[in-house]
Amino acid sequence: MLKRLRFPSWTGVVPVVAVLLLIATWGSKPAAVVLAVVGGVLAGAVLAAVHHAEVVAHRVGEPFGSLVLAVAVTVIEVALIVTLMASSGTEEAATLARDTVFAAVMITCNGVVGVSLLVGAVRQRVASFNAEGTATALATVSTLATLSLVLPTFTTSRPGPEFSPPQLAFAAVASLALYGLFVFVQTVRHRDYFLPVAVDPTLDEHAAPPSTRHAFASLGLLLVALVAVVGLAKIESPAIEDAVAAIGAPQSAVGVVIALLVLAPETLAAVRNARRDHIQTSFNLAFGSAMASIGLTIPAIAVASIWLEGPLRLGLGATQMVLLAITVVVGGLTVLPGRATLQEGGVHLAIFAAFLFLALNP
């Protein structure tokens, strides 16, 4: 239950501690003991972020609450991508944006969707949601992914899976326009399409909405926690790279692991909403995160490419395109009826498991 005036002490303290730890360790190579501490604080920051996101969502209502969390995480994630591209070697930076964005799409559209359906269907046998809003979100994600990640593989203006500058500019404008249009439809024109369907009222929380002051405090702590999550994930990245190299996995697997860490707040928030039978809210988080990841990252990368050196490879490989295609097809079959069972959840999780396995064993 949400408290009316004061936070549980740990949710206010952990984000601040996490940021202080981030400042203390940034730019260094911490020892194994310090990395273990960083991992523990990172997990605490994720849980704190979920709590504060729920406070904000309870105040502003759906779908605004899901939108706040998705956009906040994505903006910070984009800043991390640009920073890593500027500091990494040319070859590593060339595919970083593609690998991170594709990982975000697969994690949200299969992992988060699959777990949410599994949790919801276990409780109610059949998970219900709004087909109109969810189908609109899936269609937007599919179009954004195709324009930004599939077309570069087939264009001929540049050798390799790259856009020419005019093509990249078009993809950036189209991505931003589509995302902006979706936000308008979601929050203004057809907001009712993105609200949870009627559920058993005994499963809902009846706590009074937090005060405006409480909500703003939670919003600030949410942003602090998300900065800490992304920054501490960057601190952990050298250890992740060493582990990936030790098992002989490709470099792109590092982006998958970091994406899993960065998207942990949305994943936990989606699962908690699924437990309350708010599957639509879980879907708002999942597809909204995928959409923001593409719709905000591609324009930012297009602007950053003006001063960043080296190629920018956005085009997916054959295996990745197959996974994206089956995700779109299965996603459409899942959302169009407006109801789903354990089977649909299991299918999405199988695709997600295939993505993880092939990321380590291409």
C-alpha cells in the first residue's frame, strides 16, 4: 500500500547512496569487492525506482504513469549510448546503438510481455486487455523497428548496413514524428484505449492518491534512481565484458546484459501490475519502452553522428530480422483478441529465450 505522506526510509535513502557510489566509482576500475557492492546497490536502486514510479503513476493515473517511467528510462539510456559511442573504439561504437535498441525491443516485446501474460493468466486463467490500444502500440513499434533497423540492411547508398546522411535524417524525423503522434493518441485522443479493463475490484489498491508534494518528491527520486541504475550498469560493464569474453560470446552480448539491467525497473513494474490484473498497464510499459527506445534513440544518434567519427551500422543481421519478424507476427496474434492465456505467454518467453541463447551463441 502507498503511504500518504512519507516514504519508506529505504526508498528515499537508496537512490542517494547509489548516486554517491556512482560518483565515487565513475571513471575507475573497481576491485571485485567494490563491484559486488555496486551490484547490490544497483538492485536496491531498481527496486526504489519501481516504488517511486508507482507513486507517480498513482498520482497522475494511467497511461501517464507508464509514459513517465518509459520516457525517463529511455532518455537516460540514450545519454548512456551516446557517451559510450563517444568513448568506445570505432568498431565497438559502430553497432552499439543497433544492438542496444534491438535488445530493448526483444526484452520488452517478448520478455516483459511474456512474463506479464504468464503472471496474469495464472491468477485469472485468461489475461484481458484493450486490443485497440495494444495493437496500435505494436503496430507503431513494428514500423519504427523496420524503418530504423531493417531498411539499412537493404539500402544501397552506403556499403554495409548503413544509412546515408539523408536516409538517417529521414529515419530520425519519421521516428520522432511517429512517437510524438502515439503519445498524443495515448494521452489525449484515445486515452481510454490504454486504460486497464474492468477487473475484480477486490484486487485493486484503494489507497488515496499521494499529495502533489509527495508525487514531485517521488518524481525527483525516480530520476535520481534511474541515473544511478544506468550509471552503475556502466560501472559494471567492464566486468560484464570480461565475463562475456571468458565464455566466448560476441561483443554484442554486452549490450544485451546492460539492456537487461537498464530495463529492470520497467520489468518489475510490469510484473507487479500483472499481479493486480492490470495487464494493460504492463503492456503500456512494455510497448511504450520499446517505442521510446527507438523513437528517441535514433534521432539522438542522428544528431550525435554529426560529430562522432566512424560508421554507424544500424541494419540488423539475418538472424535478428527473423527474430523481429516472428515477434511482430506472434505479437499481433496475441493482442488482437484482447485476451490471452498461458500459452501466449509461453510463446513470447520462448522467443525471448531464443534471443538470449543466440546472443551468446550466434
